Amino acid sequence: MSMQPNIDFTLSTAPQVYDWLRDAILRGELPPGTRLSETEIANQIGVSRQPVREAFIRLTSDGLAEVRPQRGTYIRRISVSAVLSARLIREAVESDLIRMLAEQADDRLLARLDAEIEEQSQAVARNDAETFVRLDDRFHRLLAVAAGQEAVWEVLEGLKSQMNRLRYITARTFDIQKLIGQHAEIVEGLRNHDPALAEQAMRRHLRELLNDLPEISRSRPELFIP
């Protein structure tokens, strides 16, 4: 891997190695089928093999890696069923959250959301898909926190790792300007204190992945579990 992690050796190293590898998998720097070597990674970042082994175990538990008997640990292909399940759960939960928030959205929150959308637009203008995906997550997390449901967002974050892998691919492949427009529609629903409008905009936004998935799976079949 080209990227070197910034390991703080005063803290437990295994979670840091895990976070670094997980991020590389989600962003596609470690594509499906890549073999992971405990020894090589440990030598690269200057740690023993034990924290790397612990990170591999967590990645396997997450469904991001798999152990092939007599061969080693490899990056797992993307599970379409896991993507669809996570998307469905996100839509159900975030549609409820946005309805709750529409009743209580104030000028301070709206200004913050407008600023988030402007930052997203700047990322798109730079053709910086990776930054856009991180900003997209931040936008949705902000909505959950504003609704007083940060813990719910943390649960969602744990469910959507397969979905996040696909989001990075689609952000590099399709016109993501439309996603910013959908974010603006969500904010407009909040600005009008209209729960139905806000929910409709959220559902339309989270269903966009369903439009992109068939084309990606046809053009990049090697990325997906058959």
C-alpha cells in the first residue's frame, strides 16, 4: 500500500492498524482479491505481527476480508445483498430521523447544513470524490446528531461497510453533482418545516444507489461476490 499510517505508539496499535486497513479497503486502495500479508504490513508500519493479526480478525468479522485455507487472508469481494440490506435499513432509519428533525430545525442548523453543501460543491469542483464521500457521511451524521440520535448513526455506521465500498466507486464513476442537489432538497424540507417533503427527499436520495448498482455490477463484475 502506498499510504503510510500515522501510528501513535503510546496507544493500542491494533485498533489503529484496523482503522487504517479498513479505510484503505473502503476507498478501494486495497481492491477485492488483494492478499494481505501480516509480515509485510507489520514491517511496513513498524509493529509486531500481533496487532496486524488482530486487525485481520476484525476485518474478517466485518465481512471485508476472508481467510482462504492454505492460502492466506484476502480482501473479500463486495456483497450486493449486504449493500442492499444496509441501504434499506438506512432509508428506514434516516427517513424517520429527518421527519423528527423537520419539526425542530432552527436557523443555526440550517446555516450549518448550507455550509456543508457548499463544501461538498467545492469538493466536486476539484473532482475530489474521496473527500465528497467523507463530507456526505458528515452531512448525514450531522442530521442524526441534530435529531438527538447520534447513537443511532453509530449503529448505522457499523452496518454499512459494504455499502461504503460501493459509494466510493460510484462517486468516482457517476455525476455526483446530483447528490448535492438531493442534499439541498433535504435541507429545503427542513427549512420549510415540512416532514413529508424532507422524508420524500431523503428517500429519493438514499435510493440513488439502486440506480447506480446495476451498471457498476455489469461493468466491474470482478468486484462483487457472484
